Amino acid sequence: MELLVAVAVSAIALGAAWPWLWNSAEAARSIDARSQAATSAAFATRSIMADLELATGLLAPPAGTAPARSLHVQQRRPGEPAESILIVWEPARQVLWRKTSSSYLADHVESFSVTYYDRLGDVLTPAEMALVDWPDSVARVSVALVVAMRAERSSVVRDALVGPQ
């Protein structure tokens, strides 16, 4: 009889604790997703800002690649030939690519946008970006990135000056 009472009390205690344990596990998964999204967004934007700091100039993205979803820079390191680096977002696969070594910067990228500003601080319009030499008029670039892991999102916006200051 004592054994039956002990089993019943244990079952009731475990039954009462189950929702608390389930919620604790959900909270841990949510925190993990949030930190993964934040880490991925931070790494991608740090890499992009490093590419912009080393850039000797902006280039127009290849045909068929929207300037608002890509960034094309040229870098020249001492003693090495010039290198063209294209950073482009592929929305269908939610991947942000860095196409020089064909590696991706981040996955689960929900949105990526690049805004180009002229020397007066005005946003370049699509008509201005249709001109052949539009990259020469860019003085500042703003990059906005949103990474989503499960239901958690992390967004980062960074600005960088480009060209001669």
C-alpha cells in the first residue's frame, strides 16, 4: 500500500512539474535561436564593413544584380593584384554570399539591403544608379541585415564611408 501511495505522489509531482520543464526547454531554445541570429548578423556585417574599409572603390554590380541587394567593391592590397568582391543576397535560399572565395557570410537572412548616399548625404535614386559612373558619386553606404532563426530575429544596420574623404 505504501508503495502505491509513493508511486501516486511521484506521478502527481512529475505531472505538475512537466509544464514547467517544457517551458524551460522552450525558453532555452528561444535564447539559443536569438543568440545564433545575433551572432550570424554581427559576423556578416563585420565582414562587410571590413571589405568596405579595404575598398579602393565601388563597382556597379553585374547585370541582373540589383544594387539595393548587393555590394560590389574593389580592393587592392600592397603587392597583390586588384580583387573584385561581390556581396549579394539570394532571397530564395536566404543566403548572403561573398563572391570572391564563393563562401557565404550568413544563412537564414530574411532581408538584406544596401543604400547608397552621395557626397551631399542624399540617397541615390534608381535613375542615378542607371548611369554608368554612379559608383564614383557614392560617399557613404548603409547596409541593413535581418537574420531569422526559428521565431527569433536579429537586425543590424551599419554605415561606412567610401572613396576619398
